Amino acid sequence: MIVHDNGVRFSRQLLVWGDEKQNRIAESTLLVAGLGGLGATVSQILARSGVAALHLVDEGTVALSDLHRQSLYGECDIGRKKVLVAEERLKAINANVRIFVHDARIDQKFCIAAEVDLVVDCLDNYNSRFDLYHAVRTGQFFVHGGVQASQGQVLTLVKGESQPLDEIFAGCLQPKGPIPVTPDSVFIIAGLMSNEILQTIFGEPKLLNRFLVIDLVNLSLTFLEV
Amino acid sequence: MIRLQFYGLLRLMLSGKESLELPWHEGDTVGLLLEKFQAVEKIPVTGKLIDEHGTLHAGTIILLNRRNILHLKKLDTQVNDGDVLALFPPGAGG
């Protein structure tokens, strides 16, 4: 069966990463919180890369206004639950990845399954981001991403060692109304998030306790230590 | 000297300026530095960061030596020679 022949499936990336890093990917279970613009592309890249399992969390349904930037969904999915569409699409991409769907809003009661190695924040509001971070266990890696207009940021934290997310973002309130965003910026920032997630899986995070700030108007990448 | 660093959309507002240095004086605070910056650059930046009551606007993180000033003494936080003040309006969406 070609679909289960990982030697073939991953032959191009093995040339870059080699067996050891590919094995690390294959042993990793991640939780992706938020299946909007960033989460749709990040979860897709992780499934294509060959992770063991993905826990997907979102309570939303697909809307027409999502389609310009949310890469897992099409017109035929409008009105359907994002977690269920995402599960179908990710299984179609790589049936070997175990998918766990959580049709839920992240609040103070949210719990993260014990098997999750790394938590990915692709959420679209600060309250849920902070509640998610509170659910992270001590020593666990947490990769944050955010996007707005033509800019965004990626940051990696370790719970208990880094400054807490809600301290770093203290005072940030959710903007009123829809957040302006373009498809190109979402794909680029999701790509950079995925790169950092994979580097973290390899044990080599590049953005631990420092923001990568992406400005696509001036095409600049800058670091901000936290 | 105090280094002010600007990130993201704020940098666009400041015509692409990434950072600048301001001389440090005894008793300087974050609020005073922002006023000095506005006077030097003639850019109404404080209006984007602070409302008419002197309260910080939500939406821009102000970090003094990596610490959010909301966890220090906000605009009254004392600054010292060599400090780095970073102003970053993060992307809120996902």
C-alpha cells in the first residue's frame, strides 16, 4: 500500500531531516487550539509532516467569510463543524495520523489530554489563549501565533520557566469587530509557526522566550525578547 | 541612553523607524520617555498608546527590559540608564 509506505511518503523531507528527526515527528502528539486561518494550515502541515496524533479544538462552523484564508475548507463545507471537516481533510491527506476532535470553546475548565506533547495556540481571542495556557502542564512547550492585517508574531514558551502568556500580553483586549486579515499573511505566519513547532519537536526551538515579529508590508522579520 | 524599539504596525505608523535612543535623566519614567519621544519625533504617538485620562490603551504591549509595564508601575515605572523599552502591538487574530 503506497499510502502506508512512509519511506516513499516522506522521501523528500527525509533528505532534509533524516531518520532521527522524522522519528521524533512520528512520535509526537500535538494539540492545535483554533482551526481558523492559522490552525487550518498548521494542522495540515503537521499531518503532512507525519505526526502521530493531533487533538483539534474548535467550536466554530465554516462560514463563507472563512474561505479566503482557512485552507482546509471549501464552499461545500459552509455550515459544517470545523473540527469534523478538518478531521476528514487531514485523514484524506495522511490516514496514519490519529485525529481527536474537541468541539469545544476553550475556557477555564478546559483540560489537555495527558498524551499531548506540545500545545499550539492558533486561537483568535485573548481570553481563550490565556485559559489554554493555564491548562498547559509545567514543563510543556507552548507555541503561540497571532496575525492581524499584514503582520503577526510567533513565540514559544515553556510553562513554569517562561513568563506566563497572560503576563506578556497583559492589558491586550480583543479588538472590536472582525479582525482585518489577508490570506497571504495567514499562510506565511502559519508556515513560520509550523517551522517553529517542528524545531521544537526536534529539541531545537528557535523562538523560546522571544517573539518573531513578521511585518509583510516591509518584508521584515525581527526578534523581541520576553 | 534609553533605547526605544518599535514593532509591527506601530513601526509603520512611525515611517518604518525601528528604534531610537533618547538621553536618560534621573527620575525618568516610561510615561516621561514617551512624551520626550513625541516631542523629539513630532509624531503623536502617545495618543495611540495613552488616552486622555492617562490610561494605557489596550492593544500595545510595552515591555521594559522584557517585562510588561502593567506588571511594574505602568507609565510611572522608573527607567534606568541603558534600559530598553519595546512597544509592540501584537496581532490578535488566528
